Amino acid sequence: MTEDEIEVFNDSLTRCLNEPRFLERFYELFLASSPEVRTKFEGTDFRKQRRTLKASFLLLMLAADGKPEGTRHLEHLAAVHGKTGRDIAPHLYDVWLECLVRAVRECDSRFTASTERVWRQMLEHGIAFMKARYDDPPVGHAGGAPGSA
């Protein structure tokens, strides 16, 4: 991504995060998207979940820019969300993105088609990474042997 695109994303993200309902609205949309999503979030502390997602946006920006701390974050997310972790199936990332873009559209007062393109572009790297790592064995366990990461 170009510096200008990263700036567009960051500015939009800032506007969204300044809108108190942004993350709540995203999770409303995501949970309403399917019974499968609702099941995955049973028992979730959404206050903590929203804080985690907020931090992840910044780390995804770093990953998209090729920064090692962003890549390490993606590695961790992939291990936690993969088949042997929370078992978040690859198709759910597409649903996640659509719900997120809808929440951005509703909460960013300066949202445009260009803003949407940049959000999608920024997140596609992380989503592709997560999908590709779905079947990976837990970190530190050769051959896919079960155990904790």
C-alpha cells in the first residue's frame, strides 16, 4: 500500500474509533450474520473483544506495511483462530470483512468508495494470511501434534 492509502485508512479508522458505537455496531452486524458466528462468540466478554479488535487494526496496518511486529501479531492470531484453536473457518473472514465495511460505512462521516477500497485492501493481507494458516499445527508442535501453544 502507498503512504497515501495508509493515511486514508488511518484517518478513517480514527473517525470510526471516535464514534462510540462503531465497534458495537460491527459486532451487532457480525453476530446477526449467521448462527455459526453467534456460536463462535458464546461466552465472549465483548468489552475485552472490542479492545482487542481496536489494537489489532493498528497491528494489521503494520503487517500490511511489512513491519515484523505486525507479522508476529498475525502469526499469533492465526495460531489462536486456526483449526486447532478457536476453529474460525476461512469463509467467516469474508463475512467479518463485509460486516466491518458496513460498520465503517455507517460510522465514518467521510466514507467514500475510495475509503471502502482502502479498508478492503488494508485488511485483505491479514485475511489471506489467516485463511492460509487455518490448517497449520499449533506453534511449537511438529507434525500437528495436539497441545497448547
